[in-house]
Amino acid sequence: MTTERTFSIIKPDATRRNLTGAVTKMLEAAGLRVVASKRIHMTQEQAEGFYAVHKERPFFGELVSFMISGPVVVQVLEGENAMARNREVMGATNPANAEPGTIRKELAESIEANTVHGSDSLENAATEIAYFFKPEEIVG
Ligand code: GDP
């Protein structure tokens, strides 16, 4: 059994529609435990830094604008195989391609406004957690 930590963001389309509880309920039902959580409004600089790996992609500007269009909830999730489990419950990037029962299939609005972010590797999870949380803010 491998207990892992991964990083999640409930995106502005979800906070706007008052779905933070609905998303968290689906994460918890998938066996993930929220061990840190805070609602923040990212600055442009913070969002650009967070998505720096995507800066050459054509949608980078739009993505950053979307991520600062409203508050988000940043979370650390803990559980067995948490990184992969979270990616599974999130569903495909484009909600049109996501499996039934996944967060994006059930709740997302579009390929951009797709309700949740989740780290795609353990290495990225560690970097992303450290980008938003101090160690003492994570209580397992
Ligand atoms: P993820 O790991 O499933 O979130 O997907 P990616 O790492 O490929 O993309 C990061 C985020 O960029 C996605 O979650 C979307 O919010 C956004 N995104 C991805 N593809 C597109 C696209 O083709 N157009 C736009 N506008 N946004 C996109």
C-alpha cells in the first residue's frame, strides 16, 4: 500500500456555480482525504508561474485569464495511489471525452472550464503542493 499526496484545484467555473462541496464529495467518495484546503484568488503572476510548463501552448493566455477570473480552492489530497486515483475521478481533460461518473463528465463546462486540476505525476505533485502550501498547513 502506497499512501501518496497529490495536489488539486477546484477551478473558477466550480466556485462560480457553488460546486466546491459537490467536487469535494466526489473526491472523498473516490477514497481521497483532504489534508489541506484554502480558497484563494490567484494573481496573474501566480497563475502564470503555476502553468509555466504550458507557456508555449496556444491557449496559455486564455488559461491564465480563466484561472484568475474568480476564486479557486487549492487542496492537498492524501490516499492510496492518490495521484492516479485523483486523475481517474477527474476524467479526461475534455469533458466530452470523460467517462460517466467522473467530475469532468458530470460537472465541467468545457475543455478549458473543466472544474478541476490534478497533478499528473508525483514529482509535479510535490512541486505544486509546495507552490501553495507551507508544510505546517498540511494536516494528515
Ligand atoms: P489536464 O492535466 O487534464 O488538466 O490537462 P492539460 O495539462 O493538458 O491542460 C491544462 C489545462 O489547460 C486544462 O485542464 C484546461 O483547463 C486547459 N486546456 C487544455 N487544453 C485546452 C485547449 O485546447 N483550449 C483551452 N482553452 N484550454 C485548454
